[in-house]
Amino acid sequence: MKNAKTMVGASVLGAVSMMAMSAHAALPTEATAAMTAIGTGVTDAESAAWPIIGAALTAGIVIKLVKRFANKV
């Protein structure tokens, strides 16, 4: 019974992915350009966010260490 469910699920997944690929192939060039622009914007935002995330993590660690050593004094 479990194999039948797995096979049905795989078949449905395959059919949905085939429909998605055919739908993507039918997109006009403007839609493709818009999706590319959105992807570029997301990549740029991610590139800008990583240094901030690193700085916040470093600051958190430093604050925790200062608290730990200040309590020992």
C-alpha cells in the first residue's frame, strides 16, 4: 500500500513539474526579463545583508564575553 502511494505521489509530482515547465516556456520575454530583474534584486539584497549579519553576530559574541568576564571581576 505504501509503494502505491509513493508511486502515485511521484506520478503527480512529475505531471505537475511537466506542466510547470511547459507554462514557463510559454512566458513572454517581458515576464522573463522581470523575473530576471527580481532575481538580481534579491541577490543584491542578500549580498548587502551578509556583512550586517556577520557584524551583528560578532557584536553579540563580544557582548556575551564582556558580560562573562565582567562578572568575574
